[in-house]
Amino acid sequence: MKRLVSGIQPTGQLTLGNYIGAIKQFVALQNELEETEFFIFIADLHAITTPQDKTTLRKAIKGVAALYVACGLDPEKVNLFIQSEIPEHANLGYIMESTAYVGEMERMTQYKDKRLKQSDGIRTSLLTYPTLMAADILLYDADIVPIGDDQKQHLELTRNLAERFNHLYGNTFVVPEGFYPKTGARIKSLVDPTKKMSKSDDNQKAYILLLDEINVIKNKIKSAVTDSDRTIRYDVKEKAGISNLLTIYASLTDQSIKSIVKQYEGKSYAEFKADLADIVADTIEPIQKRYQALIHDPVLDDILDKGRQRASEIARKKMVKVYKRVGLGRIKS
Ligand code: AMP
Ligand code: TRP
């Protein structure tokens, strides 16, 4: 049986970028892949690499769990759990810190970007974050890790760490493969289409939240920045705005960009945006309905308990093996 692992941080609310780049793939893979066990978690330990308000964080953790299910993850097929409820993530994270080099951490572009945005009080965990991510993956011997483009470098590092550890201590970890969506691996900001759509953007018009009001969502699409030319065509360099909207359209309708471009030949940006606004709204509205029904339902706790139990079983066994390989503690006689 193969294993698939992925997670999302409960910082802020989830965006359309998270949906297209990550959750939509989880749902598709859950229905396509056979003989694969799924571990999808809420990466709350990752959230505290930057300051969080504790009430907001607690709410966000449950919120991500409810959204996972509302977006179509089937708790019968997928182990859904909260990262911090499995202490082995942090344990193995430390072992990974003791496998990785400081230079490797300092080279991570996400770290460099985030460090620039903060002047002081940069937490040590922001630097070591990729070692925890590696632990999240290697703990379960994941074969496949579906993620957006922005996580590619972290996944490469994870592969290097697995190989280094295996070489140092003997074969212990599966070296995982990343899985990136064909379209939509990097959804861009609606205000500045050269940047990624991020929930931590200062401008709310830059992103669509899965829990934004439907009217707000439609308006954000309609007012998305595009160029002054009038033809709808895919050209990331010259027409980044319209190309981003084409990507969203293609991803949500499972059509090729080429066929959409053909469909809109001679039509205006306004028409295209109005149609896309409806498509996005029609995707998100049912998710919101299911979310509202779930968020206060105790069944959510049952789902997270069940996921924790299964994840914990595997994680505990794996850590015993890792400690043994490294020579930590005592061997039970
Ligand atoms: P995060 O919100 O940073 O925890 O990201 C969770 C998942 O969503 C990761 O797999 C990211 O690669 C993916 N993701 C986040 N933002 C985007 C985006 N703008 N486009 C595509 N994927 C994204
Ligand atoms: N670092 C990822 C992000 O910010 C979230 C994450 C944490 C993750 N651990 C993971 C994704 C393990 C895949 C596998 O997007």
C-alpha cells in the first residue's frame, strides 16, 4: 500500500489558491488512486513560526478541518488529523534538524522572502520550518506529496534529507515524490499577477477566500487587474492578469486553456470575467453550505480523533525505528 501525505497551515483563511493548488488535487487523487492511504493534516505547528493569536489559531484549526471535508475529502478514505496532536512530528523534526545544514535552511527562498517582511523577532522555527515539513512527510513514508509550486524547494530538501539520513544510518525513509497540478500550481494575486495569491497579502482584493461572501467573490474577479489590450489569450509575460484568470477558469472547469481561449474569441474581458465570476461562485457556494453545516457538528471531532489514532500508530512505530538507527536511548532487552 502506498501513502500520500499533505498539509495546510491554519494561518488566516484558505484561499482559492489553496483550493486549486492543493485541496482540489487531494480530492481528485482520493477518487483516482487505488492502493494508497491518505494522510491529510492541519499544520498547526507550522503556524507558530510567526506570531498567532491563540483564539484565532484554535478557530482556524477547526476551520481548515471543516473546509477539507466541505471541499470533498472523504473521512472514510482519508486520515484527517491535527499535526500537533501527534508529538512524533516535532520529535522527528528535531532529528531532521540534526540531519540538515544551516546553509541549506538559509538558502530556502520562502524563508528569505518571509525574513524580508519582518524586521526583528524572526523565530528560529521560521528558519528550521523545512525540517519540520520533511518530518511530516518522512514520518509516514509518503510516496507522493501533492503540493503547489511554492513548496517545490521544500520537497526537494525533504528528498535530500531522506537520502542523507538513509546513507548515514541505513535505509529508513522512503524518498517521496512531489505531485503538482497541471494547471493552477501557482495562482496569482488578483491585484498584482506577478505575485502569488497569498492569504497573508495586505490587500484583501488580492485573494479570494473560500469563506468570502459570494458577492464579494464575484466582485473580486470582476475587478481583477488585467491589461489594456483586448484579446483574451494566454501569455504569462505580456498578459499576466488575464493568463491567471484563464488558469483559474481552466482548473475549475477541467477544460484546457486552449479551448477556453477559442470559446472567448472576439469577446470582451468583461464578458469573460462575468462568466468566470459565476464559475468561481458556483464552485465555492456549495462548499460554504457544507462548511456551515459542519463547523459546529461534533462529527468533526470524531473525524479528527479517528485520523489521529491511525496517524499515531504509524508515527510511533517509525520513531522507535529512527531512535534505534541513530543510537538514542536504550535498546529494550
Ligand atoms: P499554505 O497555505 O502555505 O499552508 O499552503 C497550503 C497548500 O496550498 C500548499 O500545497 C501550497 O503550495 C498551496 N498553495 C498556497 N497558495 C497557492 C497558490 N497561490 N497557488 C497554488 N497553490 C497554492
Ligand atoms: N509547508 C506547507 C505550506 O505552507 C504546508 C505543509 C507542512 C506541508 N507540512 C507539509 C505540505 C507536508 C505537504 C507535506 O504550504
